[in-house]
Amino acid sequence: MANQLHNPVPIKRKYFTPGVFVLIILALNGLVFLIGRFLFGIGAVTNLDNQYPWGLWIGVDVAAGVALAAGGFTTAALGHVMHKEEYHAIVRPALLTAMLGYTFVAMGVFVDIGRWYYIWHPLIMWNGNSALFEVGICVMIYLTVLYIEFLPIVTERFIGRVNLPGFLSILNKPVDKFLRVLDKGLSKTMFIFIIAGVVLSTLHQSSLGTLMIIAGPKMHPLWQTPVLPLLFLLSAIAVGFPMVIFESLIASRSLGLKPEMHILTRLGSMIAPLLGIYLAFKIGDMFIRETFVYLTEFNTASVMFTIELLFGVIIPLRMFLSPKVLKSPLLLFIASTLVVLGVLINRINNFIVAYTPPYAEKTYFPSFGEISVTVGFVAMLVLAYRFIVMNFPVISLPGKHSAPQAKYTIRGVGK
């Protein structure tokens, strides 16, 4: 019933606001340093060197970006694979967030590679022994899958509305016919891409953890563990729904919409068990390896590990167990934000804080240029999200009507 009353439509709002102008300035500032990186080399903009081959761009733009885009495959599994119709209203926004997130992850990899013009090499020069090869191939395929999953939204937006100007008007009927054929084909094959998206996500989420296992003694014992791939996967699954809630509440506030609390409350009730599983493995691993002894030392590693676990897992876990939190937009937003920040800090800890190469002459700290590019990427992502939801049927509104939607469910799983 709820799915029938809430249909996705373009949001009619003014695009430019004071906040949008701030985001544009941040994006332009990032683009300036990005141009400098390509013109003068990666060393001219970053504090990276032979001892610290990666930093903020890999730790945040790539590793954290991949994890925080996990809402795409978790909601796809919930809405399509498990056939939970009541959650379909959040599937499209989650898909859009994942698509944009992975787009900027790919851009982060492109920017971080010293010889960026060789980024195409993994496509033809396969190295099956490389953890990064698996990550690269999975991310490329999954990004393609996300764009294919977004195509029905594009066809829904333009079918019956193709109106090219001038001499291009002769293409109106052929383009409309093509869109209808494409939409019909997607409705029959979309289940393949939905399953592929869920499977591919589980593969590369864990493989990023494998990458840090290879670092061996260069990594602090608080994070260096054989089960790091499992911890990366569990944390990505745990942050999927909080990221969807985080994005939904911010979008509602920014676009002047009423929060979909009837969906977000139920979604929030699923988060505590997921966080509990992740916490159990995290604490269990720490006691099995007896690395808790490092918490008695007062240094950057012990402080960051405590912050990551306390504020990113334990406190929000307790909050999500409270009915009061689940029913309050503000408290639900705070709890979700803590989980999002917790996973962000976890990836920063793994890739930056925990990583100390032997014979290091200095510690790494990101340059202003690195920070500017990362902030610029985030600003561009938000600007793109705002533009798309204002022009395509992504966000569902009660009592609104959109073009007839094809239901993309998994055969044999749905009703």
C-alpha cells in the first residue's frame, strides 16, 4: 500500500541556494589543485613520497568512499533480493548515492596513480596474484552495473517526453522508441545486474582489507589481523543502512521534504544487530591476538583506536537499541552520523594512522592540496546529487504520480 502511495518524481526546488554557492567554491578550489596535480605531478600537490605511497586520497576518497557507498548493495539486497516492498522508496536514493560515490572513488584512484595515463592497464594486463587487481576489476564492473541499474530511472524520465528542438525534432520518435525498447529489455534482465551488484560489492569490500594484510609489520598490531578482510566487509554492511538514513535526512532537510520516518525507523531497527556482529568480531580478534595491551600506551594509535570503537560502534549501537532514538529524526541522524564517522575513521586508521614504513624519517600528514581535492570531490558529489534528484524521479513523495514503473525483482525470490 505504501509503495503505491509513494512514487518517485523530480523534486521541484530552486537549485542555487547559499549552501550550494559554498559547495561550488569548495569544488572550484579542489579543481584548482587537481589541475596542479596533472600539470606539475603528484609530488607538487601532495605530501606523498617513496615511504608513504598513499595517503588521504586512498584512505578517504577510495577506501572510505567504497565503504560509505555500501548503502547501494545493502538496500538492493533488502528491497529486491529479499523482496521487502516497503523499502522500495529508499532504493533509488541509495542507488544514486552509490553510483556517485563509486564514480568519485574511480576518480580518486585515477588522481592518486603517479602515472595516471596507465590506469587502463589492468584491463589487458591481468595479475591474478594482486589484491589491487581484484579490487580494480570489481570496482570497474560494479560501477558499470550501477549505471545500468540507474538506466530505468532515465528511461522513466524521458519516455513520452522526448522533445528535441529544431531540426533534431526528427529524432523524437526514434529516440522515444529506443528508450521504450531499452526499458523493456532492462525490465527482463535487471535481476542479473542486481545480483551481480550485491556479489561484486562483497568481493571488493573485503579485498581492501587484504591489501593492508600485505603491509605486514608496517601496520600497527591494533589493526593488522588475518581477519581484516572480514572486518572490512562487516563494517561496510553495518554502515550501509546508517548511510542511507544519513543521506535521506540531509536530503529531506535540504529539499524541504518531510522525512520518511515510517521507513527510516524500521531501517534503524536493523542496524544494532549488524553493529553487534561487527563489534563481536572486532573485540574477539583483539583478545585472541592479545593486542589490547597496546591500549595501555598513550599514543596516536591507541587514542584513534579508542575513538573509532567507542564513538563509531559502541555508542551508536546503544542508541539504535533505544525506541526513543528510532522515532526521533534528530537522534536517528546523530546515531547514523556516528556510524558513518566511525567507518570513516576506521579506514583512515587502517590506511594512514596504522601504516608506518620502516626507517621512516617523518610522519605523513596530508597537504592542503590533498585536503582541498578530497573536500572538492565531496562538494561535487553533493552538487551532482542535488541536480539529479531535481531532474529525475529518484525521491518518492506521497500522493505524487510518475510514469509507470517496472518492478525489478529476483525471479524465484519475490512473491
